Amino acid sequence: MKIFSSILAGAAMLGMSLSAGAATFATPKNYSIIIVDGAKTSSVISDTREIELAPGQHQIVVFFKGLFKHGGDQIIATASDPIVINIPDIQENDSITFTYPRIRDYSSAQDFADHQTITITNNGESVSKDKASYFILQSDKGFQLDRDFLTELNSLGLLYVSPENTVKQNRNDQKLSSCRDSGFTDCPDTIKSTAEARNTYLQNSEGKSLQSSEGIPMTTEATLPQKPKADAQPAANVPQVNQQMLDGLKSIYNSADPTTRKAFREWLNKN
């Protein structure tokens, strides 16, 4: 199969704006970088496609999503699973990217998304597996909008977290500890609440494990055990909104073209 010949040229042009001598990682069209060294960089809706990397070990998670022709329209094709790329020891002036078979339309895009065979390159040359390798992170539950790739990798013992990100995490934990120990008088100006943390709390019926999957203690009001009101309905009878899935559906809808949005609204009205 033919390979996109313009991918490497495009990556080279992007690289001109980066620091001289810096190692870089870039994705081809229709891929975005969502995790770098154990820290989220963007969602699957955003388009982070190139980063600088310090010499040493790195792990980069990329996700496939793009618009492709389907008859007279363009439709979003997306993969169910991300690709995890491991680079044991990147060097200065390395320029890592990857290529994949040419995609002509929506049908071939969906077929590719099910397999995602790529070729990793460095400065235009294919690399051996000891220099850079990849695997596809599949789920036994199939397609999910609310998958937590960090937790999945961590549960398998395959997550790499850089020393820098570990330091950032420790600093954040210290700030939250100071916040709690001070009686909430010495708290940061902003505290980020994550969907993973909320889900962890909701899944714990006794409210004993108040930590997110990323190890961040939850200190927002939503995480504190609340006494139910006398006239409140039992929690089991109250429908719970899956906020992550709702956010994912909104994001997909907002990223769709006008024709697709209209067709989706018509489907909702009929169902």
C-alpha cells in the first residue's frame, strides 16, 4: 500500500519553528497527542501534533480521528483504541514521527482504525524496535467515550511517568495536603476537579477511598460525605448522569459538520 509522502515533509516544516537541536515528536494528519510521559496533554477533540522532548526515555499516546469523504459528505472516523509509543532513549536532533497507509475515504478510514498499522521513523528513516516501538491499547469493553487511558496503562504496569511529571504531582499533593491540614485556610486559588476523581468517589459506596486514579486526593465539596435529607429519595432510585460520557457526546457533536449535526437532531426527534 502507498504511504503518505507528504507526512515527513509536513513534520519537517513544523520542526523549523522549534528550538535548534531539540528532539521532537510529531504526528501525521488525523492523529493527535493526548498523553506524554504520564500526563494528559489534550483531549481527543484537540489537535496537539508536535512537541519537544528532552533526551532520554519517553512514552507518548496518540489517538486517530479525522474527517473523511463519504459520498458527497464528510464524516468523522475515529479509532476505539489509542496507540502507545515508547522511546527508550531519544537523542538531541532526533525527529520522531510515523507513517501509515494512505486513506482514501470514510470506509477505508474505519478499516484502518480497526488495525492501525504504523511505521515509526527518525529523521525520515525507519527505526528498529529497540529505538522506538508501539502497541495498541485495546479494551475488553469495546468502544467507550469515557475511557481512562492513564489508569488502564497503570493497571497493566505499562505506564511511564517521567521524573518531571512525578515532581509536579508531588507538588500538587503537597498543596492539597496543606489545604486540608490548615482547615481550608491555606488552599490554592484554584483546585482542579477531575472526572476520574468524581467517578472513583461515586463507585465507592462507603466514601472511604477519596483518591483519584491519578493519586490526587479529592478536596472539593463534592468529595465530602453528605448526610441525605430526610425527604431525599434513596440514591439507588436517583438516575445518575455519566458526566464524562455526556461531555464526550457534546464534544463529538460540536466537532461534526452542519449536515451531520442536522441528521443527528432529526434522529433524536424520531427516537
